[in-house]
Amino acid sequence: MKKIEAIIKPFKLDEVKDALNEIGIQGLTVTEVKGFGRQKGHVELYRGAEYDISFIPKVKIEAVVSDAMFEKAVLTIEHKAKTGKIGDGKIFVSSIDQVVRIRTGETGDAAI
């Protein structure tokens, strides 16, 4: 099993979620996050004063998928989240040793 963590632009969330649902990935965790990479933030003008906005709002999507599905899931996220501009985000993949569904006690792929 693999855990996929994707940091994407907020306006791409619905498109990515719908595409993942279409390929059979039903469970996601979504968190609003802030960060910066090469994008470095920007300066905004508010009531005549300049403010340095160092952290850019992003969305973090987390999903645990079977080994058979992870490549398709990563390609789907990459394709749907891409705008071709700086700040599109990143995808991280980690191995997961065990998953347990609390309600039923199911483990492994059955618990996903």
C-alpha cells in the first residue's frame, strides 16, 4: 500500500477529487495548508501599505491506495492539477505497512 500526499492549488481540488473518484479512489483527506517553494510568495497592497505574503494558500490531499492503483492515482493527480505555471505543487509517495478499519477490524487492502 502507498500513501499519496499531494500539495495543489485550491481551485484544482474539485477536478482532482472527481478524477480520483472516477478511477475508483473513494477515500481522501483534504487539508488547507500554506507554504512556499520556488514561488516565494508575493507583495499585496492593502490601504496604502505593502504586505509581504510569504506563505501561499494550498490544499493538501492525502489518500492511501493499493500498490496496483498508486501509479494511476499519481498520474491522475498530476494531469488534473497541472496548470503549467509555477506553484502547481508536488506529489509525495510513501509506503504504508498496515491499515486497520476501526469499525470492522479489517486490515490491509480490505481496510482501504
